[in-house]
Amino acid sequence: MKSTQLWIFFSLFRIAILQSNTDVQSLLSQLFTTNSYNTLIRPNTNQSAPKEIDISFNLYGITDVDEIEQKLTTTGWLVITWKDDLLTWTPASYNGLNKLYLPQDNVWKPDVSLQNGFSELEELGSKFIQVYVQSSGYIMWRPFQVFETKCNLDSKYFPFDEHKCHIIFVSWSHSSEEIVLTQTSNGIELSDELESHGEWKITSSSATSEFKSLVSSVKFTIVIKRKPLYMIMNIILPIILLALLELFTFKIPADTGERLGYTITVWLSFAVFLTIVSDSLPKVRNQFQLYQHILLYNC
Ligand SMILES: *[C@@H]1O[C@H](CO)[C@@H](O)[C@H](O)[C@H]1NC(C)=O
């Protein structure tokens, strides 16, 4: 036990002491000056073969579900990996140096973008993000993003509604003859620190890679369900109670003359209550607003 620990300590020490800044510098000048690495070249030695790009999606949280605009906003990051045939080296020639971090604009990267995005197309990631490069050419790029996607939100069964939303990524300019998107994870990876949303719960997720008429895409699907308790406690329960109150009209003796006043009071409480409530309902199918109108104009 002791000896293995000692060995690990020494091997770490050895690597640490042997790699110097000059190793990194000579590697960088080998790659970028001698080999003149060009970010415009699709990094395949065989340019007739497509480049395989693997995408997985880590969800950090649901930011917004907008029924009016039919928009889902999620926050998360993509893990995009591929093999760059032109960024390889022999670690032994650089004292065991086997990895590098390079700014994302210094390497070729696929033009992955949202297919069903809500706003205009944007480049993923940002200048300060660095990609991880291994000596074998394996590259990992992790752009963090707020994704705004179109989603068909039908609140017919409000507040017990459930929605299925897709987040689709494609290589925007290339056909599947040049770039093939794949997905090895079996769904959206929910981050350990997933921020729970007050109103929505993620019930399931899945991922599939699709291939349609020379367009290769990866589709992440997320199923969200509204947490109904808030709506039940604040809307449905008070309405039932008011309706029950209305029934007690018949308990009031007819000859006291209080029946009419009582009924009108309860109806007016309905109207006032629904005015307050209608602000917190999804606006697309606001049936309560309709009822409220009927109530107000019929009383
Ligand atoms: C290049 O890729 C194409 C398509 O996959 C394949 O048909 C061809 O044999 C490859 N060429 C070489 C030299 O490997």
C-alpha cells in the first residue's frame, strides 16, 4: 500500500517536473507554425468521409415556460466532442505533455446550432471558452447557453397539463456528407445542481439522432408537467367553497327576505375573486376570463 502511494507520488512529481513551459511552447509552434493548422479545414485526413460529432446536453434548469409566445427557455450546456485528425502529437516528444487548452476560435469547430430556436441564429459558446485537446486529437467543447426554443404548449388540461418540448441541434451549413451528428447519452443529462422550477417538474427526457434527406440532427426531448397544488389551493378550492356557500341560500327562510341579498353577495364575490385569479392564468386559453365575463354581464 505504502509503496504504491509512494510510486504515484513520484510519478506525479516526475511528470510535473519534466513538463515545462518550453514543452508547451514547442508543441504550439509545431502545431500552429510548422504544421500550419488552419481552422478553415474540416479536420479529416480523408476529406470524402464525414466528420462524426457527438453531442450531449446537460440541463441546468428551466428558466421560463411562456404559453403566449409558445416558448421554452432552458439553461444548460452542451458537451460536443470530436476527433481532430490535424491536432495530434506524440506526447513522448514533449516530455509526456498530453493535453492542451485552446480558445474555441483557435480550432476548427462544427457549426452546431439550434434548429427550432426562438431568436436568431447565434454561434455557440463565446470567445473566452477554451476547448480541451488531447494528444490523440480528441476535442471536447462545452458551450454554456440559454436556449430559447419553440414548443407547442397547449394548456387545455390546465392545471394538470403536461408538455413535450424538443430541443433540436443541427449542423447548420453542412450536409450529412460532411458532418454527422451523433448522441451517445440516452437522454438529457440532468445536472446534479439542477435548479428546480417553482411551477414545472421534469418528468422524463430522451435523445435521438435523426437523419433526414442529408440533414443530420440530434433531438433532445423533455417532458414537463405543471405542479398543480398551487392552482388547486388558490383557485379551485376557493371556487368550490364559494359554490357551496351559494347552496346555503335554500337554508335561509324565504319570509326573511334575505335570500336575494345573500345570493347577490356570493355572486359578486365570485366575480371579484375571478378578476384577481385571471391574472395568474395562462393567457392563451383563458377560460376563466370568459366565465368571468359571462358572470359579470349576466348579474
Ligand atoms: C475516404 O472516405 C470515403 C467515404 O467514407 C471512402 O469511400 C474512401 O475509401 C476513403 N478513402 C481512404 C483513402 O480511406
